[in-house]
Amino acid sequence: MFMASPYRILTFAWQSFWRNIWLSLVTITIIVLTFISINFLVVINFITDAAIKVLQEKVDISINFKPDVLEPQVQEIQTYLSALTQVKEINYISQKEALENFRQTHSANQLVIDSLAELENNPLGASLQIKAKNLDDYSEIITVINNSKYNNLIAVKNFDDNQLYISKTKNVSEYVKKIAVFASGFFILVAFLIVFNTIRVAIYTHRQEIGVMKLVGATNWFIRGPFIVEAIFYGVIACILAILIIYPFLNFLQPYLVKFYLTEDFNIINYFNENFWQIFGLELLVIIALTIVGSIIAIRRYLKV
């Protein structure tokens, strides 16, 4: 009776892998594409999260009050808004600071400077710059302000453009994510079918050897073993090749991310390095599980062992 030793199973699996080398290469190629499509989704998630963080840092609500609104009234409104759970921080800009900022912004326009000099009173009101804890909180803060008793004291609320930009960013990211999920699912299904077909062909090629093994007392698991191990070979080799493809792509992508975000804080290579085993380890386990399932189904269906 055959002893189902790991060495013999590995030997048979390796021989089967090379005996059907072209089928093996096709199978590995499909699994590599599966790895790439899944990691494309990981990259999209990283870029989307980074974009949201950048928006959270740069976006705010600027409330400009009418010139006749007094400082105590503005401070009362600041206290009222600070109590909202959605508000992260509020910066107060006085009328004097607002006028000085306006002069600095338009210092190159002498006509504007001369016009200000002729005015007896400060034409600008105080303002509040509000940062929310999350992007979704801005619309809620605006709603609270619009429905408050202080709304008639406000001259301008400049959040509409930011709100449109946030909405477009989220819509684009969700659309790209859906495409990436669909592509990943498609390649996972194709990989499963390819592995199934490859193992089926391997079984057909070895049908006479399998018959002899059964006659001399080989167990069902000894017969299944090489095909399952062969499926694991596909997953491991494909994972290594995918890593060799993905990292050069990340190196190519990184300078564009830095240029887009104007900061090196969002380093996608560091992200993959820090989460290497969580990303590739989990993906490899999933791919191996799928290939093993495909192998077992093919063996049961066509061998009846």
C-alpha cells in the first residue's frame, strides 16, 4: 500500500506541472491578472482615502458677516457652532484682520488700494473659518447655520464650490471602485475555471498511471495530493510574478501621486511595504483556496475516486 509521503506528492505535482507546461503558463497568467486586478482595487482605495484626507485638510466653510455685525455677536455665533459635534475647529478673523488680508491679497492692484484709502469705514466684516471632522459633516453644518437665528447676520457662505468638488470626487471614486470590483470578480471566476480545466487535463494525461496506483492500493488522498499541490504551485508562482509586476508599477505611480497631492506623506510604496503580508498573504490564501476547490471538484467529477 502506498505511503502518502509529502516528498512523493511534491515530486508528482512538479512532474505534472512541467508535463503540461503550456497549460500551466496559461493558468499562472490568468491568476497573475487576478492578483493585479485585486491590487488595482487596493491602489484605488489608497488613492481615494488619500484624496479624502487632503480634502479634509484643505476644505472649510468660510462665513463672512455683514460689516455692521459686532464682535460680541460673532463670538456668540462661534460659541454656538463650537458646540456642534460635527465641528472640529473654528478660526475667528476680525474685521481688522480681514481688511489687512484683503490689502495683502490685492497689494499689486493700486486702484483697489486707493479705493480702500478713500473709505471712512471698514467695508469688510468679521469671518469664521470652520473645519468639520468629516467631509459629510459640512452639509449638516451648513443646514444648521441656514436654519439658525444668526443666518440674517451672514453676508456670504462660500462652501458651494467645495461641496460640488467633494461630490464629484466621491462619485468618480465610487465608479472606479465598482469597475475594479467587477474586474477582480471576473478574473477570479476565470482563474477558477482555468485551474479546473488544467487539472482536468492533467488528470486525463495521468489516467493510466492513476489506474495502476489504484490497483496497487494507493489511497484517494494520495491520488488527489499531487493535483492539489500543483494548484498551490500556480497560486504561489503567480503571487511572486504579480509582486514583481506590481512594485515597479507603484514606483512609476508614486511621483504622480506626490505631484497631485503636493506632499510626500502619501507614499503608496510604504503603504504596500507596511501591509505586505495583509495584502499579498490574504490574497494568496484566497487564490490557493479557490484553486484547491477547483482541483477537488475536477478530481471528483472526472476520476470518481
